[in-house]
Amino acid sequence: KTDNAFHVVFVNNNYAPKALLKGFTIKNGYANGDNENTYGGGIYYGNFEECILDSNFAINYGGGSYYSNLINCTIMHNIAQNYGGGSYYGNHNHCDFIGNTGYYGGGLYQGTAHYCQFKENRSDYYGGGSYNSTLYNCLLHHNYANYGGGNYSGNAYNCTFVNNHATTYGGGCYYGELYNSILWGNTSDNTNSQHYNG
């Protein structure tokens, strides 16, 4: 909310490698300030396990999370006006990205994800599920974007892209390299519904 703290959790960069928060719900952060207070509405740096990041906002980067490491977390309904609605950078293991929104990268922007699910994330431009990230053993489904409904750029290994949609090109994926991955049932309003320019 507009009168809430810029970040629900803020970890000084000097302590970020060792800081760990486990089992919390992190909700309604609103990073609409200046400089670093435009990043990470939910969390800014640190390590998080079994947490829920819900309905956080950032005017710039990382509505839910900025430069953090997450394990077994749910990242849902977060918004970034620019990059990474769910999360910006960082490492993500066994996480669910659900219903996040960003201009570039509705779910994840330039991060790494292992065994994660990306569901119903939305980008108004590039990468509904993920933008320029490295994905391992992930499932991306029912995500939506202008270009790259499931994913835009980056690399995906052993991933499944299903029922994603792009209003222009690349329902499943736009650009990027896919290795041993499955694309099925993805759609776009133009040609190359599965993988465009890959």
C-alpha cells in the first residue's frame, strides 16, 4: 500500500550472504521512493526459505524480491513497473511464481531458477514468465506477454513450456536457447507460436 514501508525486509549488503529468514509471509511492501527505495518492495537482499511474498510493489526493479536467494518460496501477485514483477536477479530453488506482473519479466528478470513453476505471470512487453534468465527443470504455463509469453531470451534446460501466449511473437519462447525442453500448446497472434528466433 502507498503508506507502507519501501521494503518489508531490507538486509544491508554486508550481511546479505549470511542473513536467513524462514517461514514468514512478506506482504504489501511499496518501493516507490528514490534510488534503492525503488527496488524490492517485498525483500531487498538476503536468503529466504519457505516464505510467501505476496502483493508487493516496486516502481523500478523486483516487486517481490531484489537480488535475493529463495528456496521453497511462493512469489505471487507482486508488481514491478519496470523489471521483474516477481523477482529481479538472485537464485531460486523449488519456488512458485504465480500471477506476478512486470514490464520486462512478469515472473523473473535475469535470475536463475531450479525446479520452479511459473504460472499466470504477465509482462506488458517481453517475457511473461521469465526474461533473460537461466532455467533448469522448470515448468512455465499460462503466462502472457507481448513477446515471449513463457520466456524471453536466456537459456532453459529440461524445461516445459505449455499453454503460454504472446500477442505478437513467441507464445512459448522468444529468442533464447532451449536444451532438452518441451514446448506444447503455446499460442501467439502471429506466426511461430512455440519458439521464435531461437
